Amino acid sequence: MATGITENDVWTAADALLLEGARPTIERVRQKIGRGSPNTVSPHLETWFRALGARIKDPGAFAAPPAIPDPVTQAATHFWEAALAEARAQQAEGYRQRWEELAEEGERLAAQAEQLQQREIQLVNREQDLQEGLRVATAQLAATEDRLQAAERQLRQRDEQLKQSRGQLEDAQSAVQTLLTEAEKMRGLHAQALEALETRHAAHERRWLNELDAERGAVKKLQMRLDEAQAASQKQISQHQAALAQAQDAKRAADAAAQAASADSVAAQARHEAAQAALQEALESAQSALVAARGNEQALLARLAAADTQSSTLLAQLQQKDEQLAALTRHLMVAAQTATPSPPTA
């Protein structure tokens, strides 16, 4: 692995670039050193620039190092070569160990590569599945968008219909309010008409009841007169029957007397004829009274029948008026219910 760079490395590279006539930059310093990141080189380079002015004033700052004696140079060279040999041996050992590590790393990387290849195949399959799923999802999304657009169109149509319905509802409400006002007026008129009709019906009913009571009173009077006439007729008939019985008894007595002494006396014959005439007169008078009583009875019965007929007629008229009044009341109620509109539904 590459080791980190130091300030001395950066300064040395910058001095070399400056001596070469190149302006030291971060990238040139990195290329000169052969390693290092810009973040590491930058602060050291800035420090080099800040110290550059003072170093230029120092004549020995960029001078070559003083000459070294030969023994020292030889010793240093020997130590340097020994150090280089040791370093090369260590480097070779390090290279060997690094090679083994790299071999192991290669095997591990090969296994990882195989795993990565398998993973890549899986990823390719997964990508194909995802692409297929994406295609299906895209198709579903397109279908969903089509349905959404259709739903939006339907929603706009429903909004338009709702606006039209609201307008129609407002018109209907206005019409209903007008009908309610007219219905209230009609209800008032119907109530007045019904009240007037009930008043007239009550007056007619009272008049008809009074007339019916009067007719019933007349019928009762006629019935009483009929009863009296029947009683008088019955009494007269009884009297005439009694007189007729007496006359018949007298005739039988006269006949007996005439038979007993028919040849004796003309006076008896005269009495007999007188009795015959009296008897005939009594019979005629009784028959006339009976006919008159029967005529009076028939007349009273006819008047009673006429009174009953008139009473039945009045009752029928009263019932008909009641039915007409009930029918008119039902008609007014139906008309009021028809004229009163039902409240509109929400």
C-alpha cells in the first residue's frame, strides 16, 4: 500500500519544479512525488508558498550541499549498498509475501468474481423480471390513466348534469312555491266555499226538517181525524145496525101480528105498510151513511197515503242532498290535495 506523504516530500518536489522552471501546482507536485491526494498536498504546498519569500532571501536555501570527504563517502556508500541489499531482501520477501497475498486475493477475487457473475446473472434475471414488471406496471398505469381520464370525463359530465339538475331544481322550487301560494289561495277559497256550502246545507236541512216536522204533524192530524172518522162511522154503523135490527124485529113482530090478524083489521095492514116504509127508509138511510162513512174513510186514507208519499219524497230529497254534500266535500278535499304539491326530494 502507498504510504502518506510528508511536508518535506512536498517541499522537495516543489523546489525541484521551481528549479526546472515550472510553476509548482497540486497536480504537478503529485506527479513529481508519484502519490498523494490533493487534500494532502494542498496544505503543504500552501506552507511552501508562504515560506518561499524568506527562503529566496537566504542565499543558501537552494544551494547544493557541501562536499563530503571520500572515506565518509565510501562508508556511506558501503552502508548505503548494505542498506540497499537489506532493503532489496526485505523488499523481495515483502514482494513474495505480497505475491502470496495477491494470489490468495486473486483466488478470493476469482471466487468473488464467480459470485459476482452469478449475482450478475441473477441481477440480469431480476432486471428482466423488473423490466417485465415495469412493462406490466406501465400497461396497468396506462390503463389506470385511461380509466382516470374516463372517470374525469364522467365526473365533468356529472358536474354538468348536476349544474343542470340544480337549475331545474331551482326552477322546480320556484314552481312549487308558486303552486303552494296558489294552493293556499285555493285552500282558502275551498274553505270559504265549503263553509258557505255547509251553511246552506244546514239552512236547507233545518228547512227540510221543519217541513218534515210539519208534514209529520199534518199526518198525525190526518191520522187522528181518520181515527175519529172511523170511530164515528163505526158508531153510526153500529147505530144503524141497531136500528136495522130493531126494524127487523118490528117487521118480524108486524109479520107475526099480520099473520095473526091479517084478516081482522085494515089498520093493521096500514101499520104494517108504515112499518115497511119506515124500515125501508131506515135501511136506505143506514146504507147512505155507510157509503158516506166509507167515502170519508177512503178520502182520509188517500190523504194519509199522499202525506206518506210526500214525507218519503222529502226524506229521499234530504238523503240525496246529504249524498251530494258528501260528494262535494270529497271532491273539494281531493282538489285541495291535488293542488297541494308534495315537497321535492333532495
